Amino acid sequence: MLFQNLTIENATEPVDIRVSDGTFAAIAPKLEPQSGEEVMDCTGKMALPPFVESHVHLDTCMTAGIPRWNMSGTLFEGIQCWEEYKPRLTKQDVRDRVSRAIRMQAANGIQYVRTHVDINDPKLTALETILELREEVRDFMDIQIVAFPQYGILSYPKGAELLEEALKMGADAAGAIPHFEFTREYSVDSLNICFRLAQKYGKLIDIHCDEIDDEASRGLETVATRAYETGMRDMVTASHTTAMHSYNNAYVIRLMRILRMSGMNFVANPCVNIHLGGRTDTYPKRRSLTRVKELTAEGINVSFGSDDIFDPWNPLGNANMRDVVFMGLYAGHMLGYDEIMNSCKFVTTNAARTLHLGDAYGIREGNDANFVILDAPNYYDALNNNAAVLRSYRRGKLIASTKPMEKTVLF
Ligand code: FE2
């Protein structure tokens, strides 16, 4: 199949893309159609590698309002709502909800997902179910699973054993939540356990790190130091790091050195961070977004995630990475022309680095033909006009499509 006149990412000139046998066979201007080849004119449209959701909790998705709504909008009432939901948690319930969320993601052009799954559950019900789904949807979606100890590794009964069991069952990454552990000592020890187990089983690491407005929450320096000293480097990701918003600048200048040296990745969750953050403030209220602009300027890899899809922590989550980028740019003071134009990297190439997708990700000859076509000539317009993801291809096969909305003005 030949796609004509597609602008790849923000290239200045459109090209043609030939897909055959599920791969990008040729990418060049003005390719001659072969006899019998299907041709699609894509003038005025852009192509991107598929969107990458680098931080979401699929196990809690689609539970907003059940059994009740989070009326205060705080993290803690969200946790209470989830506690009240948990008695309904069965494999069938998880399967139904997660299957729906995966299809919402696919409809929005997502083909790679890193989901955190709460493993502070002696039965590991959600983990077992999502491990099954990971295999079932492999032809349409790559799902990475982080074994996420929601209540801590050392502050929850048998937390370390559950984490090890989850990794043995097939989770792709080890998680931790140092800011939620009972003490500073537990915080550091929990990170040591997380790193030891990840190394033992050859897994990635993704830490819920300092997701709190406490300027004294300093899990990040320990994560970065372990990433550096163990040599795990870019296998390690710090998610949220919202406390960094509140750190004093003198400390951040010192911290930046080890962050650079560590080679680790960061994930911010702009919509949920700004929704849940600043809740203990009167006025001014903090935005609670980590320092995306400054980290990016230091050459550190940062991606954006949704965190939650229609659950007690994000009642408006809709599995659309566009909204996440939109909020991230506003809240992060990143609305310069180039910043807007290049912001797709937060949910494409940067997120792919976080997930360790390697050279197999991207629109390049020889790669699997995984890509999306947006109804806009460049990402600036795509973002500004909320352009539809017209088509999503996986190994050359159409897996989702959207018809652009038609608006009529009668004057
Ligand atoms: Fe999260």
C-alpha cells in the first residue's frame, strides 16, 4: 500500500510511504505506484509513530462513581473510594474494564502502554488478569506491566514478597512508592529492595516517586543515585516527582547533577498532577507539576502519561494523549512555538525511550509499519485543533479509525 504526501512528524516536506508485508518498505518523495498497489492520498495529513502511554493505572480504570464519586477531588478521598470499590474486584470485573480502556486507547492512536498494577493484594487478582490480557492483545497493543506496591514495600504486610512474586509471575518492571512508606528509613530501604529485585530478575524499574507537595520528600535523590551506582541508568524511571515542584532552587541545582549522571527517565502526569496537587494550599495553590522545562533543558528524558482513565483520581480521563500534552504545555509554561511544535515527543519518542522500545519504534524503513495518521499538516495544528487520529496501523494493518467531526455554521 502506498501512502502519498504524508508529513512525517514535523518534517518540512511531505513524503510517500510504502508499506508491504507489514513493514515500512520505502519512505521517499514521489514513489511510483506499483501495478495493482492500493494508493491513498494523504495531502495535508501528518504521520506519527503510534502514541505511547508511559504511565497509567489500568487496574483502576473505568471505576469513577462506583460505589461513589470522589467529591473532594483529593488523592486521599480517591484512595478511600478505591478501597470501597475493591470488594467488587474479580478477574471478570478487571477483564471487562481493562478491555474497554485498551480499546479506548487504541481508538486514540495508542499502541504502547506502561500500566502500573497494584500488587498490595494477597491474591494478585488484577495482576493475574492483566498479564493474561497482555498476551491476548499483543497483536494490537504492547502492554508493559509495573508491579506497583500502592501502600508500600515495607509498610504493607509481606510487601517485598508480593513484589518478588509479581516479578516472577511476569511483570516487566518493579515499582516502589518511597514517599508513602512509614519512615524515611523505610523509604530508602524500599528502594534498595526494589533495585535488588529488579536486578535479580532482569526487570525495568518505575517508581512512584515523591508524588506529594512535601518539599522535604527526597526519594528522587536516592532513586537517581541507585540508578547511577547500579548501572541501571535508563532502565530506571521516576514517575510524578511532584515534590520537585516545591524544592528550593539551591537544592535543585545540586540535585540536577546526579539526575544528569543517572541517565534515568522522568514521567509527568500533567492532568492528574495539577488536579490532585496543591490540595493542602490555600492561596497561592501550587501546580505540582515536576520541572519538565528544566529537566528537558538539561537533556534529561521526560515523557507524559495520563495516570488515570475515568477513576477516582481522574473523573475526566479519556485515554487521549492529546489532552495530556495540552495540559502539560500550559501548566509547564511551554507554549513557545518550537515547544508546541515538538511537544508530540512527550507522548511518542520520549515515552518510547522510557519504555525501552529501542530502534524498533519509529517510522523508518525496515521497521514494523506501526503508525498513525492525524488530520492535520503538523503537530501544532493537531494539538490546537484537537485533530482526529484518522487511522492507526499496526504492522501495516488498520486497527482503528476515526471520521473527522463535521461542524456547520449557519451564518
Ligand atoms: Fe501513578
